[in-house]
Amino acid sequence: MKVLVPVKRVLDYNLKVKVKSDQSGVDLSNLKMSMNPFCEIAVEEAVRLKEKGVVTEIIAVSVGPEQAQETIRTALAMGADRGILVKVDGDVEPLAVAKILKGIVEAEGPQLVILGKQAIDDDSNQTGQMLAALLGWPQGTFAFKLDVASDKVTVVREVDGGLQTVALELPAIITTDLRLNEPRYASLPNIMKAKKKPIDVKAPGDYGVDTTPRLKVLKVTEPPKRQGGVKVKTAAELVDKLKNEAGVL
Amino acid sequence: MAVLVVAAHDGATVKESTGKVVAAAQKIGGDIDILVAGDNAGGAAASAAKIAGVRKVLHADGMGKQLAEAMEALIVPLAANYDAILFAADTTGKNVAPRIAAKLDVMQVSGLIDVLGPKTFIRPIYAGNALTTVESSDPKIVATVQPTAFKTVGEGGSAAVETISAPGGALKAAFVGEEIAKSDRPELAGAKRVVSGGRALGSDEKFKAVIEPLADQLGAAVGASRAAVDAGYAPNDYQVGQTGKVVAPELYIAIGISGAIQHLAGMKDSKVIVAINKDEEAPIFQIADYGLVGDLFTLVPELRAELEKAGV
Ligand SMILES: Cc1cc2nc3c(=O)[nH]c(=O)nc-3n(C[C@H](O)[C@H](O)[C@H](O)COP(=O)(O)OP(=O)(O)OC[C@H]3O[C@@H](n4cnc5c(N)ncnc54)[C@H](O)[C@@H]3O)c2cc1C
Ligand SMILES: Nc1ncnc2c1ncn2[C@@H]1O[C@H](COP(=O)(O)O)[C@@H](O)[C@H]1O
């Protein structure tokens, strides 16, 4: 079966964002961009399914600027077979990404789409669920464990309070949580090989999608800064402060 | 204007987060209805009806574990009656809301922390390191609400409960089972006090032996960093942070946690933060009200003894 893996290019998770002084957004200039960590987990899961012989072809898709090619190359180096870049400059909201992905699914016919549960820039946690709704497919979000059979997939999900297991008919949508797997690093030979793998370049219009944002950003600000407090020397002093100064005991 | 709040509940009663989402709904304005969907959730529907200022409660039984596919079939037809549909930003809300939004061709507002007008909201991005104020141009609002950002609406109402039927038709998803830990401790997301442990605990035995007794002494919920969860010291639903739970208790005690931005995203709005860490340069101390530098394996027992002396 074919698997589609949408991968987003985001600010590297180790870096701290700077809000622009004119409050128009965050300043990403000259900062390292990487694949969204949850998308790495999605690629890894697809590659493992291919290694097990369940999956025959992995297509990595990114919606973003020209440089999102690099994110696709990373997926190819990890083991994806080919890529599709849907080129758009500027922010694309999850709803529009989901509509583009729907178009790609209709063109490619995958049985599974594995997405990250959340992009660590917009923190939306929407795209997979939206794609599932648009396609009328079942969804297994926040996946902790997957078991793919020929006509169904069993998904153990991370939920408040513990774990939940659902069985989904294929085709289905999966979104990854942190503990589904530990993504591999691409080896140098695989990085070289990835350079020869094909990437198709498309535009949102090819799928009839208008990417004009629905949410107008009025301003982006820094959150109120929390002031660091004091260091106490002993547990006794701590209890005294909590009781008599903070009043929380 | 009318707003539909989709309740979080355990069948017997609605969770406190529902009252907080109602508070967000009040800021949007208009009539507020609550939807209680589940199995044998009559108790929850009755408790929703008591929330102050609610017009009516819609009660749908036969909804099982509120699978997203079933919830979509239930809620989308109701949407015509509402200008806004709100969920708590818990795992159920996050699972269901985007399906509704996509079906209504609406761009969802995720995890809003303030309502500035019927269509204008503030929400955190980049693990809470930036706040964005957005205005929706969609005809309807579909949003998840960060409950910790709102003061709960108390009781005092007596809304009518209207029974609605669960949608028929086969679903392509089925509930198979769950492993939900039973605990006498308060629920992490709404707890007044939280004691969290990090990678420094070193094993699940030590996590249990050091973190849990302190939590129990304080009547606190137990939380953990991602590193502690990944290492198997604590279950996944203990994770506090950008991609775990967001908490804002009166007292948050971080023990052997360095204070990565992804962790801070989940607890920096706590009223009082205490950090215990042997590295005096640990970033957690930059936001802690009270820091105690040293080895947690000696300091936590000392803290317990001092609390006991103080009658806690
Ligand atoms: C996509 C993504 C999502 C993430 N989401 C989350 C999230 O939701 N929540 C989260 O917590 N993290 C999250 N993380 C992980 C985060 O970046 C950090 O790796 C993690 O929070 C570190 O956990 P820690 O503080 O327990 O471990 P460490 O960073 O290893 O810190 C351990 C601390 O313990 C101290 N210590 C060691 N021994 C002792 C001792 N004997 N006594 C006292 N102190 C001691 C050390 O000085 C150190 O400061 C995420 C990361 C990614 C990439
Ligand atoms: N621009 C994009 N290009 C490719 N995939 C995306 C894009 N935006 C979101 N996704 C996918 O959707 C997941 C969740 O993103 P979000 O809904 O924005 O939090 C990501 O982990 C990706 O798998």
C-alpha cells in the first residue's frame, strides 16, 4: 500500500522565537529551520512499515516555500521514495493544507496518511483531523502504537487519563504522538541517494485550493514575562515562604 | 447569537473545564447551550444544567466514547443553530473540533486564552513564546479553549435538558478498549497543586518513592516532564508541556526538571512555582518563585519533614 506523509518546515525546536518589534509576527530571518519533530516521527513510522513489507511506497509532501524542498529531502533521506512540494509563500492555515492534501490523496490513492499531531510553530493540532473529515475517513490521532493489517489499522492513542485503542477501516488518517517511535538519523549514503529521488513541484491552484487565510492576524506579542524569584537555602525556609509569604499551604 | 459548548464529562458529572469553556462562551456573548454526548451520561447532563446562565442542555446518549467520527455526525447538523461551537482543549476536544470545523469550512481557533470580541481571540503559538491576536472572517467560530485561562462559571442555573438522538449509520472507526489509570489524586489538568518529576528521578521506582508521597502529602496531582515519561518513569498522561497538558495550579513544584521551553509552556501560568534542582544554572530557576539548589533525593525528604512540622 501507498502512504502519504505530510511534513512541515518549522523553526528548529531548540531555538527560541523572537517577536518582531512592530508586532507583525515572529522573526524567522537567519534562523535554522527543520522538519517538525512530529513529522519526523510520521516519516519514521512509514519507513518502518515499509521495512516490514506492509507499505510499498512512501510519498512525502510539504506545503510551503521553495526551501521546504530541504524538508522533503530529509524525509527522502530517512527512506521516503518521492516528494511533492506544493509551493506557497507565506503562511498557509491547516484548513487550506488539509484541502491541498485532499487533492493529493485523490490523485495518489494512498491507504494511509500519517501526519504529525501538531506543528510546533502554530501549535494548531488540526490538519490530520480536518483531512479525515474532508475525505470522510476515520482517524487515529495522537498515536502511541500502530498495527496495520490489509484492511484495517489498530491504533493505540494517548488520551487524557491513559491510552485508548480504536480500530479503523482503511483508508485512514493517523497523527503521531511523541512515543510512537524514535526517528532515525539519515546516513550519509542515504542523504546522497535522496538527492536523486524525484520531487514534483505543484501549486495550490493545481488542486483548486485558495490559501487566503481565514484568520487575520491583528498582532503578535510577547507573553507577559514571569520574574524569577529567590533562591532559598533550606527546605525549612521554603516551607516558611510558601506558608507565610505566598500563602499557598 | 448562540454558542454551543461541548461538555467534557465522565458520565456522572461535567468536568470543571466545562464551566471554564462556558466562561469563554459568555465573553463571546449570546445564548449558551451545552451538549453532553456519551453513554449513560444523564448525571453529567443534569450537572451541566446547573451551570449558571445556560439556556438549555442537549443530551445525546448512545455516543460511546465520543469517537470523532460519531461526534462529527452528531454536531455538524446542530451547527446551523449556532454562531460558535466551543470545546475544551483536552484530548477529546482536540480530536473532535477540527473535524467539525473542516465540515463547516471554518478555520478553527486552537487553544484560545482570551476572547476580545465575538470573532477576535488571543491564542499562544510557538509553545507560548508568542501570543497571536486573530480575527476570524468565517461565518461561524469553531474553537478549542484553554480552560486554565478562564475562571469557571459556578452553579446557579436550572436549564432544561433536551434529549436528542445519536446519529445512526455505520462508522468506519470502532472503540476497542482503554487503559485509564484509576487514581485518588486530583486530576492533573484542573488541580490546585501539582508536583512534577523529571529525568533526574532515574527510575519509575524512585519516581514513585520520591514524587508521589510528596504529592499525597500536599493533596496534589502528579505531573512529569517528557523526559521522565519517555524513560518510562511516569505514564504518558502525566506529561506537562507544549505537547502534553497545560496546568495552572496555585502551587507547581518542579523536581529534577531543567525547564525546557516545551515544559514551561505547560506550567508557566501557575501562581507559585517552586523548583528543586542540583544545577543552580538550570533554566527552571529563571521562572521559579522559590528555588532550592541541591540533590532532590535529600531535599524532598527534608521538605516532607518540614511540611509535616508545619502541619501539612
Ligand atoms: C516536539 C517536542 C515536544 C516536546 N514536548 C514536551 C512537553 O510537552 N513537556 C516536556 O516536559 N518536555 C517536552 N519536550 C522535551 C523538552 O525539550 C525537554 O527535553 C524535557 O522537558 C527535559 O526533561 P527534564 O527536564 O526532565 O530532563 P533534563 O533536561 O535532562 O533535566 C534534568 C534536570 O534534573 C537535574 N538533576 C539531575 N539530578 C538531580 C538530582 N539528584 N537532584 C536535583 N536535580 C537533579 C539536572 O540538573 C537537570 O536540570 C518536547 C520536545 C520536543 C522536541
Ligand atoms: N504546510 C504543511 N506542509 C505539510 N504538512 C503540514 C503542513 N502543515 C501541517 N502539516 C501536517 O499536519 C500536522 C499537524 O499540523 P498542525 O495542524 O498545523 O498542528 C503536521 O505535523 C504535518 O504532518
